[in-house]
Amino acid sequence: QVHLVESGGGVVQPGRSLRLSCGASGFIFSDIGMHWVRQAPGKGLEWVAVVSMDGKVQYYGDSVEGRFTISRDNSKNTVYLQMNSLRVEDTAVYYCAKERYNGPGNYYDYWGQGTLVTVSS
Amino acid sequence: DIQMTQSPSTLSASVGDRVTITCRASQTINTWLAWYQQRPGKAPKLLIYEASSLESGVPSRFSGSGSGTYFTLTINSLQPDDFATYFCQQYNSYSTWTFGQGTKVEIK
């Protein structure tokens, strides 16, 4: 059974940093690309970042490019999101999501329960 | 970037109704489209992938169709569990993913 468990959320001041973690189990972690997707309160879903199965390739959404870094440790079955220079508009529930291979981009077959990040002074 | 536009934003319906949600892409995405259901306070759940393929375990009253730039999600005989928000997502390239803004299905 696939499980994704996010942690590391909390309240942080604008301009500060935070690191999120997502622990995975129930599948061969090193075979699958992993994503972070966020949802601001009462809003829709926004893709944030992806890391390839070997960790060598990353892509980012425009709103976080240059401030956030996605990485993974396949020995720990964990994907990370390092968030620097946080802004009020980064306030959201952050979900990690597992890819399933299909077509050029892949979709998400499992999501974690999410972790809330609140950026406020 | 590819933009995804869903309509309507909110849909009021009754148990037993047939409802249809539309998703349009700003450029062609072939059939690289997924639909997710999100209940309040919960993570999204995969319903449909590749525009019309039903995810294992998802009730057959859910169906998807479309290709190119126009897609629909239909729920036949709406059940109480189906009152939720639905999102479409395009996955036409491995460098950017975009979602529709969501459609909330609420009880009339």
C-alpha cells in the first residue's frame, strides 16, 4: 500500500526559510518521479516542482523558480522541498504526489495528506 | 504555458442527477488529461487519466471524454459522496503541469 507522509510545515516570517519532507513507502521509490503541489486557502491546485527518479532533473513553477529547491534521498525514500525567501503568497497546503508513467508528462496516482505552511509576520 | 479553463466554477445538483464538467486547454494536449476529486480537508484523488481511462476502484458512474483542447467529466446518477470539488490537469510535457481552477459540485 502506497503511503506518502509530508512534514515540516508551520508558521514562518516572510523572508525566512523552511524545509518540507515527504516520506514514501509501498513502492519502489527510486523508480518514480516525485512532485510537490500546493493549494492556497480556498484556492485551486498549483504545481510547484518535480524531481526525476534519480534526482538529476528538476523543474519548477514560475512562482517559485529561484527560491525553492526540490531534492530527494533514495536511500531514505524521502523527497524534500527547501523553501527560501518565503512570501505571504506562499501560504498553502503543500502536497507531495507520486507520478504514474503515462504519456509525456505523467499524472499523479497518489497524494500525501498535505502539510500547511503559513507565511506571516 | 498551457492554460486550463474549467466550467462551471460551481454546479448545484441533486442526488441522482447527471452532471457534466468541461475543461478546455489553451493548446492541444492530445489526450494527456487527468481528473481529480477533492473532498474538503482531503488530498485530491485520481478519477480519470488519459482523458477517458477510469482509475481502478473508481465507480463506473464517472466517465471522461475528449481530446485536443476540449474535455468533459460526466457523473451519472450523482451520489452523496460525489459532492466535492473536481480539477482537471494537463500533463502534455515533462516540464510543467497545470490544473483547471476547479468545479465545486454542491447540493441543490
